[in-house]
Amino acid sequence: MIPVGFEYERPDSVAAALALLAEHGEGATILAGGHSLLPVMKLRLSAPEIVIDIGRLTELNYIRVDGDGADSHVAIGAGTRYRDLVISDVLAAECALLPAVARTVGDPQVRHRGTIGGGLAHGDPAADIPAAVLALDGEIVLRSPRGERIVPITEFYTGVFSSVKEPDELLVEVRVPRTGATGWAYEKFTRRSNDWAIVAVSVVTLPSGRRQLGLVNMGGTPLRALATEAALEQGKSIEEAAALAAEGTEPPADNAGTPEYRRHLVTVLAKRALKTASA
Amino acid sequence: MKVEITVNGERTSADVEPRTLLAHYLRENVGLKATNIGCDTTSCGACTVLVDGESVKSCTVLAVQADQLSVQTMEDLGMDHPVTAAFRQEHGLQCGFCTPGMVMAAVGLIDENPDLTEADVREGLEGNLCRCTGYHNIVRAVLVAAGKDPDAAQAEGTDDKTISPGFSAGEGAA
Amino acid sequence: MSILGTRVVRTEDPVFLTRGATYTDDLTDERLTGALHLTLVRSPIAHATITSIDVEAAKEAPGVVAVFTGADVDLAPALLFPAANPAMVRPFLATDRVRYVGEAVAAVLTEEAYQGEDAAEMVDVDYEPLDVVVDMKDALTDEVLLFPEAGTNSVTKMHFAKEEAPEDLFADCEVVVSKEIVNQRVAAAPLETRAASAYWGEDGRCTIFCSTQNAQSARDEVAGWMGLDTKDLRLILPDVGGGFGAKIGADPEFALVGWLSKKVGRPVRWNESRSENMTGMVQGRGQLQTITIGGDRDGTVKAYRLDLIADAGAYPRLGVVLPMFTRMMAPGTYDIPKVWSTAKVVATNTTSTAAYRGAGRPEATQAIERAMDLFADAIGMDPAELRKKNVVKPEQFPFTTKGGAEYDSGEYAKAIDLALEASGYDELRAEQKRRREAGDPLQLGIGVSSYVEITGGGAFVENATVEVHADGTVTVLTGTSPHGQGHATAWAMLASDQLGIPVDKITVIHGDTDLIPKGAGTMGSRSLQTGGIAVHNAAVELVEVAKQRAAERLEANVDDLVVENGTVQVKGTGSGISLAELAGADELKVYHEWDGKKPTFPFGAHVALVEVDVESGKATVERIWAVDDAGPVLNPLIFDGQRHGGIAQGIAQALLEEVVFDSEGQPLTATFADYGIPSAAELPSFDLVSMETPTPINTMGYKGIGEAGTIGSCPAVQNAVIDAVSHLGVEHIDMPLTPLRVWEAIEEARK
């Protein structure tokens, strides 16, 4: 199957990409690695009039520690591929959850093309990275001709495949705290290795010592296990806390799992992830 | 729109619709038919080729995205290549349809990690489906191509997978 | 030393691994120059009347040459299986009614392939939805009829019992267990989808290049549909990218492609997408079974009953006949005094069913092997012991079963013992016990299966032509039709063994109905015991012909001649004459037709070790030990490859794969993202154990190996997973044993 025909632009800078976005409005779509976009275009679930390819903008491809002192964080350019996350020395030392999560996205071929910005912007509730960034209390940097704004990931998603990003905005960077090399875990549950998660749970320990959990495929957007986090803060055991992981979730029903099953599964995965992260 | 893509070391060029998939560019514009298309959902990997040395699924890359880049397909390898030679020696193919993609995925995998275990190979080929071989001999072929002893690696890999505290499947195994 | 039985790497591989095999869609044949591309508009609704089709907009779309609907097609709707209700015919494009999602309703021909999808979207079809029937039991009530003119959804009377079931079947049994189980519908999903290309020659003959497992019978079918004399139709098979039963015979689309080519006067090409394939290609299995087994507490099984309903899908095809094999093989490897079976076949608003690896036999094996485990559980006996106690004994062969099969040869208990021994069965049980006692979340399950199957059933006759050429090369023509099975290598080995000419000088040709007008193709694991024997016999005859001719030339006694290294030699002397030289003088060619008259019955035993995470329900196959006895092995490389692939498909059905339709007949598994074909990451390496028991049916002792692995592994894995959670009170779980299903079963048992 092949996409509906479209116009193609390959701007040579972010500024040029933004100008194209502003010019074409909602008929335009950003193409980075293409591994969220092209599959839906091939199935004709999406038919943009113009595709703006930012895949070669090296200015969006970086992983670095930015800022000073308490403000310092890891900044990741939106064009950074999953493969680059996996092999990043900076992330291995500064935020080791992310490469571990990235390693489970799709398969090697997908990881060679897919980008962190593309995955975040696409907003699939079954995707791995958004929930991990949520667990990390990350921030999304959006840029448009109107300027730049920083949106906490907690306020980014508004529903399935939807976010506060305006049509003229480009997701240019994601920022995550320097959580270090330890204190994290990712439990992803699938039937097949490269399937989307039926449920997944990421756990990260923030510099403050607080443990946060990001949940994949437990609702229309990535979710936090807030009840579990609160229980941990109150000194409850991992078992007690994990048992609360499904609170406030509205998991979907599909071939792979009923909502009831997902509510159960998330507690099992939360328990395991917390144990690993605490080991 | 005009694209120029180096395919198997040779410059190719064509005027294509932007929606042209790289797989179709290779098959129809360049005339290299080894690369197959087995699904619509980036699942099967039969269309795997290397773009600038990295494995990609050419059904999910636009030809325009590969403009000015270098693509390698199975046709470039020849039978002296360690991967193709091992696939033949270990019977890593039956109907042959997944083979061009499987071979190129293996080439990319070995390039990224020459020190492969059986588990590495199985995980590394997670994006490539084969309906004929049950993967047993594909895994062996990739191990052989990577310079590993497939018998040792497969035995080792099995034990790794099976052993849990207090239990060794090896004890009872023939 | 004979080449037979040795590990010969495949002669097909250098091409497959360099320029790649040439599948139908790869053809650059000049006869297809200027071909139009066919895109089919398919129904998105499972059951509806078509109130109108507007093709005007599509006709105006770029590149469109023609658009046809059912009203344009003057081919008579076809009954796709002879024994089906004659009202259940399928039009080549739907006219007034659609009966499943994916049914073709319009044909769009474009200059370029890419234009087809765009134009197909512009065909405007109005549907008036009808009630949908998906569930087999619902279909049997005939409340919703697919073919009102048939008056029933019941497809055939061919399986109706000729007499009443004996009332006392289980009368003398101390223990009787009964269960309704599902052998779920699965997709064969060969990596190459369906494809066909057609052109008409100036001589008025039609040639169709297509992907099928049997050129000659596909030709006969297509000719029948097109109203052609078979001599006016040529089928050519390029390389075929897997079939697994789903490419047996022809698809109606092949005839449509031929008809369209005639209609527009240009070659036409068709290559379906995977999404089309997952609704359009025939699917396998799909049986609802009630198994009842009875016997005594000492482990003597005395009676077995199997009542099944088979899902034919919307338009009955080969699936109609498969319950015959299921019933015939119902008692499996066991000597059960009383066996009874019934079968019904019913039409539903789903994709048609046909053969899938094993085709009727895996359904029988799954049923009896589940029954044996249920019975073992009921009487508290080890399932392996129960099996060994009840299998047919070696001295009983040939053994006529209560299912009506005549088993040729076998040592069923020995196969079980070999598998148990290889697995270290007692140690596995000990470790299972330890984990149970420890309450480990990762529980072990050990599953045993004992199986026997039929190969070469139905089509016993096959032919071969062997010709030696003056340049010393050899051509073998075969009526079999490989699509991954390595006949080019294996048949060359059989010829080489007799002629003493190396395999790389022997070319095997198949799948061109002008060159090879007769043949039954490759299915039912038939090829070696039919086509292979034909090649062997032809080569033997050719040697005799060569000796006769050489005797005259050498002025020697025929009895003093031997063929070595491609030369007829006088024993003990240096004098001789090469086969090539004889061929140069006069055509050296033999056609042989072999009729084995009977099928053979390969058998074996598998032991599966699975680990089940009882907290999540996820089951993983850790090891599988397989004994697959198909007689002597011609080429261990290919033989084991067939076993590997078969085992993987059996594991896949047990754990992952299922074609699912919702109650409206919408397929929920119509892409490879949704349908659970395993990758390498979901499977272990396989432990194969050798055993070779020849059949007396042919001189070489060969049986078939293509489907054995699937038939053995699937029940072993299902039994293993259930075994892993049986101590939690779980008695049975239907396939596929997904994490969800396993978890739900555990939860249910806890209540």
C-alpha cells in the first residue's frame, strides 16, 4: 500500500521548516524518521497535503547536558534517533532510563529511523518514550515563528494522538532531569518482541529520591501511577504501593487485553520495576 | 521530483513522485528485484536494505528521504560474503522471500555488534519475519557469519534462557 | 558411497542469495511488457446487498484504463469445492451481495501500480447491510442465511454419518471426560502474497504466471472458470514465496486476471497487498470440537468420540473436505477399541477456509492429545505413561484404525521414549515439583504429544522425466511444485545417485504446464514419496536403457555393465561409454509415472518445556524436543529445515496466532502488526532427535516430512502450558494461549 500523493519539502534549517509550517497550516505534516507517520499514511489513515522533511536537520540531533547547577538537565534534540539514544554515553551516565526504554522501541530498523521528537509528537498512548519522559517529569520545547515555549510533559498530551502543540509549532527539544545511571527500570509487556506494549511501566528515581512511574497504554495518554508514588512517599512497601498502580487509569480493551487484565498487569509490572529500580 | 541515490556503489537517478517508497524505487526505477515487500505495516522486514550502512525497512522510507544517500541491497554481496555464504551453508532460507531482507538485517546487525550471542541474534532479527525456517537455521547462519560456533552459541543461549535459580535444563538434556 | 542421506547444500541458493528469487511480481518477462495493473475494490462490510456501484469518477482518475464490476463479468459464478451445496457459488466480482469483508466488488486497471490505489478509492459502492453470522453454532441455526437460495448454511452432506452413534460407546468405562475445545482459525501468511499475471498470445492461448503449489490442477481450475479448453491455457510458476497449503490450486482472482487481459487486449498484472491477503487468502483450521474420552483407572482408554463443526467461511473451498482427515486420524497413535466421530461444515460471513500446514490432521491430533491429557489428569496418571500404554504396538502393523486409516509402519512408544529421554523428563518433572512447592511465579509446564499423520493422501500418482544431454548435463522434469522445499536439490540427488552425474549438472524444472502437462504439485507432504520416487524410478529406468544401448556399442553383456560417474562401464575393465555420448547418439530420456496407491503415515513424539509467568499469564517455550520419523532421510539439511519450520508454526498456533473477527464480521487481525506471527525473538532453538522407520509403500521407504513438525509441536505446547498451571486448578485453555487467556484461566480457577 502507498500513501496518497503529497507535496514534499526538505527545508535546510529549523527556521525554514517553521516558515513552511506557518505557510501551510494544518495541511502540512512534519516528517522526521517517518516511522510514526509513513505507516499511517500508507494505510491512508492520514493524507497530508504537504510533508515537511526535517530528517536531515543536524541542528535537531544532539544529546547534551544544558544549564547550570540546580537547573542543569539533559537536553535531547527532537531529531535524535532511538538508536542514538541507545548508544549515548551522556544518557548512560545522566539518564539511563531513556536508552533502556529506547532499546525496546520497535526493532533495529525502526530504531535506525525513528526519532524521539517524532514519537513524542505522535502521542500514541501505547508508545514507550512518552510515558518514560512523563515519569521523568520532562519538558517539551515547542518553537514557532511566534517564539518558543516550554511545556511540562504533564501538560502536553490532551488525548489519544493529540497534544497542546499548535499546527505552526515544531517540537524541537525534550528536556529530562539528570537522574543518573541507576535507580530506574522499564518493564514492558508484549506478546511479541516488537509489538506495541500491552502495558509497560517505567520507574525512575529523581535526584530528590522520589520514585515516579510512567504507564504505557493505560489510558488515552501516557499516565503516572500517582497513587503508587504517594504510597512510596509515605513509606509503604513496594508490594503495597504497586498494588495501587491502576488507580485513576482507564485502560483500553483490545485483542491483547481487557481493561481488567491491564489493571492487573500494571500492578505486576509496577512491582517488578520498583524492585529492579530499588535493587 | 528528482532523486539521486547511490545504490550498491553506483549512482542512480530518477524523477519520482514524493510518495514513492524506497522499496519501489529500488525495484521499479533501478530494477533490483531482490528486495521484497511482504506487508503494509513495517512489520515483516522483507524490504530491509542498508541506508548509509544501517538497516532500514525500505517500505517505510521515501525515496526522496534517501536522496543523495547510499543504499546497499543483497544484490551487492555476492556468494563470497560471509552472510550469504553462511545462509547457504546453514540452510537459512527456504522459499527465499524473507531472505534479502533477513540477509541485510544480519549484515547490519553484525556490523553493529560483532560479538553476538544467540539471544543477541534473535533480538537483533526481531524486525524480520520468516514463515519457513522457524529461524533455527537463520540464527545459526548469522552466528556463523559472525565467526561464532553455532553449536556452542545455541547451547549456551538455551542455557542462559532456561537457567533460573536452582535449575539447569542442561542436566536432563541429551 | 551414495549421495542419498548426505547433507547437500541447496543448488537453488546461489541465485536466491545473489539476485534473489524471481516471484510473480518480480517478472520482467517481455510478454508482460505494457501490462496494466489490477487493483481490486474490496468490500469493507461482511454481509450486505449491493444497491449501486458508481465507477464514473474512478474512470476519470489518472492512469485508469478501465473499471469493471460484477455486471460486466460474463464468467459463471464458480462452485469452489465440488461437494459443497451447489447454491454456494462465488462470482468473480460480487454482483448483488457481499458475504465477507474483503470480497472483490470492482476491478480497476491502471497504467501504473500507484494509480490503482488512488482510483480504487474513487469507486463508490452503496451497501445495504444484512445481519451477519460469524459464530459457527449461530450459523448452524440457519437464522441468518448467506445463500437464501441454498436454504441452509450447512455446506455439505459428505461427512454425515451413515449410521446412528452407538449409545453404549462409553458404557464400560470407569471414567469419562468430555470437553468442548477450539482449534482456532489461523492465517497461512506466506511471505509472498497472492499474485498473477496474464497475457494472450496471437495463437489465442492464454498464459498466466502465478503463485500456486500445483500448476497443473490450478490450470484445470482456471480453465474451467474461464470456459477454456485446458490446452488453451498455460500456467507458469515463477518462484513461489511459501504456500503452507493456502496456495493449493488456483484463486478466482487468477481467472479474473486472465479474463480482464482478454477484455482489454493487454497483459494484466496483479499482486495483492498484505492487508488484502489477510482477508482474501484462504485461512486454515477453524474447528469447534467436542471431545469425549473414556476408559479405566488403570489407564486403558476404551472409547473416544469426536464431534466437530468446521468453519467453511463465506464461499466453501478446500476446507470442506478437511474434516475427513480429522475424522480419519481421530484416534491418533492409539489402539482404541471404540471410536466415533461426526462432522458438520458450515458457512459464515468470514474468509473462506482451506488447507494450512497439516490440513485436517493437526485438528485431529490436537483433539486426541488434549483428550489424553484430560484423561490422564482425571485418573492421576502421568500423561507420557498413559500414552505409551495405549499406543499401537509395532507388531500390530499394518494397523487399520477405527478411523478407517491403514497405518503402514511405526514404533510409537519408541518415539515417545526417545523424546522423553532427550528431554530428561524425570528431571523436568522434579524441577516442576520444586517450583510448585516454592510457589515460584515462573512455573514450568511439560507437554507431551504423540502423533501420526497422513502424507501423500489423496494424490498418489506423480511423474518425472529424466533426460541426459550430450553435454553431460541432466534435466529432470517433475510434476511436484516446490515453494521452499528444495526439490531442485533433492530431485537432483535422486537422479545423481543413479546416474553418477553430480548434482550441479542436474537442472530440475517444474511448474510449467506446457513442459509438464501432468502433475499433482506439492501439498500434504506428498512430494518425496510420490514425485521423488518417480524421479528415482525414472533414473533407474534410464540406466537400464543406457545399459542396453551401451551393451550394443561395447559389445558387452548387459549384466556386466555398471553406471559409475556418468559412464556405463564394463565391470573390471577400463572400457565404457559415457551417458553423454549415448545421449549424443540418440535421445536418452525416460518418462516415468509412479502410483504409490496408498498414503504413508509418518509419526513422532514431541516434548515441550514451557515457562509460565503465573502473575502475568505469559507462556514462553524454553525447549522443545522433537522425534519426527518419516522414514529414511534423503537430505538431512532439508529434512531438518522442514521440521524447524513446522515446529515453529505449531508453537505459533499454540501461543500466538488467531484470525479474529468481531460479531459484525470485521477482521481484527488483518495486518502483520495485529496477527501474531512469531519472530526469532519468540522462539527457542529446537532439539531434534533422529528416528527412521521406513514405509513398505515405496522402495525407498520414504514418507513425508513437511507438516509433521506442526502436528507434533502444537499439542505438546498447549499441553505444556496447561500443565504449568494445572496445579492451580486449570483444566483446559483454548488456543492461542495468550497471556490474557492464561491469566483469565488462572483467575477463573481461583474463584
